[in-house]
Amino acid sequence: MNVVLMILDALRYDYVTEEITPNLLRIAEGGAFFTHAFACNSATKLSMPCILSAERDYDPERNIAAVVRRHGHHTALIHSNPIVRPFHHGFEETLDLKSSKVRPRRGLWKKVRRKLPAPVVSGLKKVRAQFVDEEKFLPYSRADETLDFALSWMEEHDNYFLWIHLMDPHIPYYPRETRLDITRREMIEIHDKIVEAARRNYQPTEEEIETAKVLYEEDIREMDAELKRFHEGFNRDDLLIITSDHGEEFYEYGQLSHPGNKIVPELIHVPLIFYGGVKRKPPIEKYVSHLSIAPTVLEALGIREKLGVGKSLWPLLTE
């Protein structure tokens, strides 16, 4: 059995609906969908250790990739998010599709933010929005590129554990098409305001919050359309696990985006779906967390080795 772990970065649970994510729900209907699943934290760096190591703290030697690799399985990560680089341990292949192209710019803005007052940084970003190349603004690969690459990779490999990390719901919200009367440059300006609001340096208007929510939803819709094609190309005998590392806030608690260590439902209630190699079940209301993912994968692969503090869900998925 091959295992694919797919992380839909920043997808909050209440946006998984028949209207917004029909294809994701088709996958869920063919497997097991946990309706009360929770991330361990509200930011990628803090939530991924629970997924990979079944612990609050990440262990480079005791994580799911390192363990399954020691047991003879090929391990790979396909992504375009520089935040996941600290979690490369145990992966024989780490295929970064795009993020290296934007790393200098990200580092530059961090330095600017540390040295200048927030109003000055905000002004500089407004100037940047007037000159940035609109097509190159998005720092991550979209779902179509990532999943095309993943499907090709899967055709050429066997006996693997593969982590696919999709970034479409993550800021910047930058869908290819929108029902809003807004230009792409205005989307960039909205993004800059979201970042400052997340740091409590800016008070967004109600209209800006609603605009952000629509763009976020449209990014999710576009990602979901690509999941249909992935689903059609997936081998039903393999195991697919789909979840999100955290959710997203739209000023329900005074901020936008997903500040770390903020434990509120909008940020930690996430979808969790197991498909392929499991019995088809009605939605499961049992409360579970990301701590169960790694132990479940090990049991599915027949690896009798304890990892972290989580409890395997495999008996529930196969009974």
C-alpha cells in the first residue's frame, strides 16, 4: 500500500461545504470523514509536529517519514511553501516547486518590518503594489501545477509515503477568477492589509474583511476543482489522508489570517478525511486530533512501532 498525506494549508472546516468543495466531499463520501477533527495549533510551524511526530514538539529522528523510511518505504514531499523546510527530515526527496524564487523577497520584508514603524511599512507596500508583476505575485504554486506534478510522480514510484502540500487557501488570496469588481492590483493591496491586520497594525473595514472572505472562498473553489482530477487518478487500493494544518480567521477574534498559538475554533477545527484502503462510512462525529495521523499510517503499513502520544484510528477505519 502507498500512502499519500495531503495538507490543504489554511482550510478551515466550515468552508468544506457542498457549495464550495463538492469534489472534496465526494472523496469524503467514498471513505471516512471526521467532522470533529482538530489541529494542535493555529500556524503551520506549530501544528505540523503533531501531524508528523504525533507530539507537540518535532523530532527529526522520530517522525512519520523517518520511521517508514527505516522500514523500507520511499519517502517524498512535494510543496511550494518555505515554512515546511524544517520538516524535511526523513524525506528522501523534497521537491520544492516554487518557494525558492520568493525567499529573498520574504526575507527583505521581515528586515524592513523590524527596522521601520508600521505606518512606514504600510506605505511602502502600497507603493510596491503599483509596480509588482501581477502574474508573479503569487509566491506559491497553485493546485493544478502541484497536483499535476504529484500525479506524474506517483505513476513513476511505488511503495512510498508521499506528503503533498497545497497552498491555495493560504494568503495571499489571489484566485484566477473572481465575482468581485476588483483588479489584481487591488487584491495585492488587500493582501498587504491582511498581513498588517494579523499583526494588529491595521484595523480593516467591514468591506475589506468581506472582500478577503470572498477571495479566500474562491481560492478554495479553484483548488477543489483540481481535486476532482486527482481523485479520478488516485489508486483506490492506496491510502489518501486529507486534512488542513490549521484554519483561518476573518476578524472573529480581532485579527485576520492565522496567528500562532491562538486556540479558537476557526483556527483549529479542520477537515480530516481517509480515503482508499478503508471502509466507506457515514460522517464520524468522534472527537479526534492530528496526533492520530502518524500512528494510523504506521498501523496501515503494518509497522509495529509506537510513534508519539496519539492513538491509531486504523481499527475504526477498517472495522
